[in-house]
Amino acid sequence: MNEKEYWKNRWVTGERNPPNPFAKKAYALIRKRNYITLLDIGCGDGRDSLYFAEKGLRVSALDFSKNGVTNLKSLNSNIKTYVGDIRKMPFGQNSFDIVYAHLSLHYFDDKETDKIFENLYRILKKGGLIFVKCKSTDDALYGKGEKRGPDMYRDGHLRHFFSKEYMASKMKKFKILKLRKTSSVYDLYKSSFIEAIATK
Ligand SMILES: C[S@@+](CC[C@H](N)C(=O)[O-])C[C@H]1O[C@@H](n2cnc3c(N)ncnc32)[C@H](O)[C@@H]1O
């Protein structure tokens, strides 16, 4: 099963999930400024897109899982949805006040990751905010499955685990406001993450 097939099957139900705590954390910062537009990258079932839209933001959401995006659209037709690949996002320069990516940027090799972050810099408006959370090299799943590259393993699906230094290097063009390692329970097991909040 390839990556797209895996995620297609993941978002088959239209059940509504609560927003991720990272979205709430992001909104606590967002609300202090006059932001309007937000892009949710790798939105999945759109739980965070729905939350941001309820808070009054103009939300665009992209994922290559048609099921996830279709479910999201059926729950809130005001959200602009895109079925597409994170590696080929169709947005122009300075398109969004906020770029948000929760557990959606740790699937690509180093070269692809570089290109994605360059694109994120391009599409974020000056003075905008970017929120990124990725699995960390301290995660319980690190080292499990077939090794596919530096800090990359395939166990069910492919994951590229980030260190704090790796995240900092990918975000070097941005002005980093916060960069930290966190732990929590995601999908019923204890996970470790790197969270970054930055501005342009
Ligand atoms: C762990 S889920 C996170 C979903 C959502 N952000 C959340 O936190 O609830 C990762 C998401 O990234 C999407 N994804 C993975 N690779 C992708 C790619 N190359 N292009 C677009 N979406 C991708 C998957 O379809 C999936 O919905």
C-alpha cells in the first residue's frame, strides 16, 4: 500500500473529532493579532480547520486524502478545500496570514522537506505566523520498521523523525519564536514531537 492509499483509508468516516491541543495553542496566539486567512496543510479530517473556521478565520485546507477533504467540506462548506499534494501546493506568494501543519510534514525525505519549507516561506505573508508540529527522534516509533533514509523509517507508513536542530535548520529563513520538544498521547501511544512557531 502506498502512502496515498494508506491515508485514503484512514479518513473514511465522517465522524467529528475534537480539535488537536496544538490548534488551541496556536489560536491563543492568533487571536491577539488581526489575522484573517489560514492554511491547514495535511488537514486530514479537518478537525483543526473546523475549529479555526468556528473562531472566524478564513480557512483553506489541503490534503491528498479525498475522503478527509470531502468529509470536511460536508461539515463546513465555507472552508476552501483542496485535494492535492503537499509537495506541489498551488498557492501564490504571500497568500496566507497563518500557515498551520499538524503532523503532516514528517513524511518526506530531506530534499523534499527543504522544498516544502521554502514553499511555506513563500506563501506566508510578511508578519504572518507559521505553526509546525512533527514527530521527534525521541518518539516511541523511531527506529521501527524498515530504514528508508536518515531518521526515516517505514512501519505501516513512512515517517521522517525531526530533531530540534533539524527543525531549526528547515526553518532558518523564518524568525523562530518558539521551538521545543513535547510529549503527549496521540493515537493511544506516547509520542514525542518537535513544535515550532515562527514568523516571517
Ligand atoms: C497524521 S495525519 C494529520 C492530520 C491532521 N493534520 C490532524 O492532525 O488531525 C497526516 C495527514 O497528512 C496527509 N498527507 C500525508 N502526505 C501527504 C502529501 N504528500 N500530500 C498531502 N497530504 C498528505 C495525510 O493524508 C493525513 O491526512
